[in-house]
Amino acid sequence: MLHDKLEEYSREDIYPFHMPGHKRKGPSPNDIDITEIEGFDDLHDPEGIIKDLEKDLAKIYGVKHAHVLVNGSTAGNLVAIHSALNRHEELLMARNCHKSVYHSSYLRGAKNHYLYPEETNGSGGRISPESVEKELTEHPGIKAVIISSPTYEGTVSDTKEIARICHERNVSFIIDSAHGAHLGFDPYFPESEAVSGADAVIMSLHKTLPALTQTAVLLLPEGSRLINRDVRIYLDIFQTSSPSYVLMSSVSRTTGFLKKHGKEAFERYAKDLKDFYKEAEELKKIEVLSPESDRDPSKILINAEKMGLSGPEAAAILREKYRIETEMATTSHVLAMSTVADEKRDLDRLLDALKKMESEVCEPPKMHVPPLVPMDREGHISESFISVYPPGIPIIIPGETYTKEVIEKINEALKKGLKVTGLSMDHL
């Protein structure tokens, strides 16, 4: 049974360098699992304690309105795009957006134009303001722009300049900041996208703060073009009619934590991360990418290619030999996701594991390789969204044509042991 397996796993000595951000430190939820009974308000029509919670969130992030999400940032992306676009209008989106953005565009029947991120050293690509300006000039029918910042790997874009460019043309600007709920609480981290000037910012509290899975928030800053749109209607449509009070309680706990202890907690966390990166510079065969001014240091990117290890192989060794479960592996990198819930001893444990990996014999584990996509698929039209998950960025979407490059990209991911979703729906 799933429950039994989860109970058994919780007793194992394995540390989570992955989401959710609470790192399995917190209370059991059963005793607070209720429904909309007297005195506990209604998420779909908040007038009391839930409304007060949303006001607290708005104040913390410095915005006009905040809406609690219990269906994750996925719901926020669906709500924002449906509020910004009428059916069949034009949308400019970053090609490295999460699949929920593609799903929203698909449901809206939008005509997509794409922004292609700049290539970087394993840390995901930023979107340049120049590329946004170019697309808006060439396609004046575009009504909304959406990008991810920070990306899964922590790369941030110049969103203030992108917001200025969009608003000069009366175009709505949305930021999927699912991985940025923790930004803005200490100067060591990049600035929060809540103050970028975007019309809507969506954040997953559960990814980078001590909150339960599925908790998120939709932020509408002062002057947002979406404040007077149909946000409430779409929140009602895309969120469950039975919102979990366990999840909303987690949002409340996290909000209280940020109000009461945020400053000192993030000061401590920033110091611990700085110490970790300083000590990681001594590694000889394993590279821990140094955080730059436009990359979030909480996302620890590890490269063990000098040891002949791919990302999935390095992740498997950390899991099986050193009892550390990381968030994600790419073909070349491992992403260890840290949060303010991590303590110095937890970061030390990761560093010690990396040091041992360098000094001990680490045989690459045998990776199961599923059937590959045949090359004669070239020229066929995709019927599904095919993504490497995580992070859930589609390689190909319905209506696009399989090219040699697309097939090779899918097969490379499969050969390296990455999880590719959507192949069965495309009869592969």
C-alpha cells in the first residue's frame, strides 16, 4: 500500500534535497482535516480568516492582492493566462515554460509565439528583453507574455525591463515564479519577482518554503491589468470545490513563519549556503556551480562529468550509496534543492557525500533504458505533450512535427535514464 510504503520511507535515513520545502519536518495533518464548517471561511468566497490570510500574503510580498492556491502553481498559470487572453488570441511564451503554461494555451486555443532562452552552463536559460521586444514588434497582435523566472535551476531574467517593454505596448506580462517564493527575504538571493512590475506572479510556496505540496499563491501587484479581469471566476473553475484545510493551514503556518522569523531564518540560511559554496570550491573532480548574480544560490547544481558520471548516474550514487535524494537530474547535472528548512548539518551532509564520491570508487549504476523513439517517426505529427519530468518542459507539443533533432533529444534523455512522459499517449 502507498501509505505503508510512505511510512516505511519516512523511517529511513535518507535526506531530501528536493521539494517540498519543509523537508519532512512538521506535524501530522489528520487532526486538522476539515471541510467548510461554521467559522472557518470559504476559499472560493473568503470573508473571514482566509481573507485575512490572503491580506497577510499580499503584505509580505508587497502586492495589491494575493490568492491562495491549493492546486499548485499549475492552477495559478491556468488562471492568469485565461484572465489575460480571450479565446484564440496570441500568446508569447518562453519555450522553457512549464507544461501547465502549454496546457493553458491549449485550452484557450491561443496562437503561440515562442521566446528561446539563452544558452547557459547547465543552469537553464534566461529570456532577454531584446528578444521580447523583437517578437512584440514582429507580432503586434500578441496580448500577453509569460516566462519562467527563476527557472527550475535558478536562473532569473531581467523581468523589470521585460515588464516595461510589455506595458509600453499594452501587453499583459505574467511570470511563472513557481521556484521563487523564497526570494526577497535576504539580499544574498535575487530580488522577488513580486516587485518586477509584472501583472501576475505565480509562486509555489511548497517548492522553496516550509509548506505542504500543492500550496501556492497568485499575486496581483498594484496596477495589474488583471485585477479587474475574470480572476475570481477562473480561480473558481481551476481550483477544487473541496479545498484542503490541511493545505490552507500549511499556507497559514508558512505565512506566520515569514512574519515572525523570516528575517533571522533567511540570514542564517544565507550564511550556511555561503559556507557550503566556499567549501565546495575545494572539490577536485566534482563541480558545484557557483551562484552568479542572476542565479538563485538555493539551487545547488552538481556536475560529476570529470568522474565519467552523467547526471542520472551521479544522482543514483548519491541516493543508493550516500542516502541523499536529489530533486532532479539532467543529462549532465544533478540539482540538489535547498530551502530555509535545511540546517547547516544537512548541507554538510551533502558536502561530505560529494567529498566521498571523489575519493571512493563509484561504479556507475546500470540504467534501465526503455525502447527508443524510432527514427522513422520523423515527419509525423505529435498528438501529445512529451516532456522530460522533472522539470516538465515539453520537448514537443500536439500539432508539432517530429524532426530528427527532436527524436535525438528524446532518445538522449531515455539513454541517460531520464523520465520522459507522454510517449505512450503518442503511441510510442
